[in-house]
Amino acid sequence: MAKILVTGGTGFIGSHTVVELHNAGYGVVIVDDFSNSNPKILTQLEKITGKKPEFYELDLCDEAKVNDFVKKHTDISGVIHFAAFKAVGESVQQPLKYYRNNFYSLINLITAFNQKVNLVFSSSCTVYGQPDVLPVTEDAPVKKAESPYGNTKQIAEEILQETCAVTPSLKVTSLRYFNPVGAHHTALIGELPIGVPQNLVPFITQSAIGKRGPITVYGDDYSTPDGSAIRDYIHVVDLAKAHVAAIQRLESEKASSNYEVFNLGTGKGSSVLEIIHAFEKSTGEKLNYTIGARREGDIEQVWGNVEKSARDLGWKAELDIDEMMRSAWNWEKYLKDNPF
Ligand SMILES: NC(=O)c1ccc[n+]([C@@H]2O[C@H](COP(=O)([O-])OP(=O)(O)OC[C@H]3O[C@@H](n4cnc5c(N)ncnc54)[C@H](O)[C@@H]3O)[C@@H](O)[C@H]2O)c1
């Protein structure tokens, strides 16, 4: 059976996507270098799917090894490329680390496949910056990136678009994620932030379990109904399912061109304060939070127009904020009892 290569498949979104590919009947090969993940995720994946994952430890920046890997795995019919560094703050401190990893890995992969492959690329709604019109559509202008990390996503999209324009054998779908949160309903896999989480939901769960102090709400003076910043939170399992839909669209040659872009969100925005209250309501845990100053680089509000994904991918997010909060909390409790 043809297989899907999942790079970064032991990471947060990659691991959930491995499960959904398995559920949809795909064979899967994972590569990861564990630079931001834990080998124990492989055991967890086996517990969920009942199948030992096919896994290769590999740094995708190593061109010779990537070539060798692809040469040996002629049964790969598509690639979902998650592997990248993603910490915005660190990217400001160490831009070259981010440009090197996020570009070399992408270019090495495409080159190893001789520019002849179906590829799904992890992009981000950060490419929109603060959009002029909400909900933001895929054809909204790309704004100047706020960080080297954001810039790697913008430039990677350009690399892919320009290469596709002259290479019909390369078929690419860029998926612009909004804010992935939550965890698998089994609580066996979820997000594993290294250090102090920069994102709201992992900070909330770590604060609730006592690993961190009070939550800081960065700004309550934005032009939003309750003054706190608004994002489009999407359950990671819904996000994972969208990757299966993207692979199926590429395989069935339904794409309108060999380079397509889709927003992956719920189409609804939630404020920081709404998320805090939703967590309290759905878990029964009381949170301790204070209002702080706005955080540099944060935008006021963004949520996605997801009509194109619904129409062309036949995909829609189904899980609500309560489920996002409950699953994230169950994962945090699992980690407390079963430290990685
Ligand atoms: N999580 C988010 O909020 C978010 C939002 C938008 C886009 N994205 C993008 O989605 C993708 C997946 O994100 P995630 O949250 O699952 O991140 P993650 O860090 O949990 O997963 C990425 C995985 O890639 C691996 N990796 C990194 N560099 C590698 C290399 N050179 N060779 C092999 N493996 C390598 C890491 O070890 C990790 O397991 C990334 O490209 C990220 O930029 C994430």
C-alpha cells in the first residue's frame, strides 16, 4: 500500500495526524529528529492505533540522509511536512537557527523527491498579520512578518508557489492553521511545550495543575468586546483530519492548480477572557489570572474565513471550545501522573 510520509510526526499536530491517517486507512512513515518531541510518543501512538509506527530518526537538514531515505522508500505517495521550529520568541533571538531548519528541511525534501510529489505544508495564519477585513480569506494580503519564525512560513509559501509554477509534477497544499489547541480524547498524546508555554491554553492547563503561577492576560484595552485579544482556536484533532482531506484532494487530482492554500480554523473568534472562562466552566477548575500590559508583537484579533476549506476540502471543524478545554486538561492531568 502507498504510504504517507509524516515529517515531524512525533510533534503536537503531527502525532494527531498520524492517528487520523491511520483511521482513514493510510499507511504512515514517520520521520523526526526529536528536537522538539519525545520518543515516548511512538509508544503512545501504538497504544492508540494498535500498530507499531514505522519510524526513522532523521534530521531533515541532512541532505545526504534525506536523499538516501527517499531513495529507499519508493512506496511513499505523499508527504505531510510538519517538521520545523516554531517558537516565535526564540526565532527572534536565533534567526539563523530558524531559517536554517525551516528552509533546509523543506528544500531537501522536495529535492530528494525530484520535485515530483504530493506535499502538504504547515503554514500559519501569522502570514496575515492584523488583517484589514475579518474573517480573513486566503486571498487577503500577506503582511510583513513579525518574527523570523513568521517569515519562514511566508518565504516557504513563496518557495513552494514559485517552484510549483514551473514544475507541474510538484503538487502542494499550504494549510494556514489558526490556533491549534486541545489533545486526543484518549489523553495519550497532546502538546508538550518546552519551558514556559508562550501560548494561552498550555499556560492555562499548567497554571491550573500548579506547574505555573497565575495567568497573565496580555492587554484588556483592545478594541474587542471584552478588551482582550481574539483568536480562532481549533481542536488539534479537527486540524489533523483536515490533513487527511488535503492528501485525498491531492491524490484525486481535484486541485484547481498544483499550488493551493487553505485556512484551517473554526471561523469563530474567542477572546482570551472567554477562553479562561470556558476552561473554568468545562473543567470545574478555578483559574488565577491577572491583567497585564499588551505583549509586543501580538495582534488584536484574527479569525478565519473557512468557506474555501469547506467547499474544496469538504472539511469543517466539528469540536467546540468546551471539548478543546476538556481534552487539554485531561492531557495535562495524564502528564502529571505519567511524566514524560
Ligand atoms: N502549533 C501551532 O500553534 C502552529 C501554528 C501554525 C503553524 N504551525 C506549524 O505546524 C507544524 C507542526 O507544529 P507543532 O505544533 O506540531 O510543532 P512541534 O514542535 O510539536 O512538531 C514539530 C516536529 O518536528 C520535529 N523537527 C523539527 N525540525 C526537524 C528536523 N530538521 N528534522 C526532523 N524533525 C524535525 C520536532 O522534533 C517536532 O517533533 C510546524 O511547521 C509549525 O510551524 C504550528
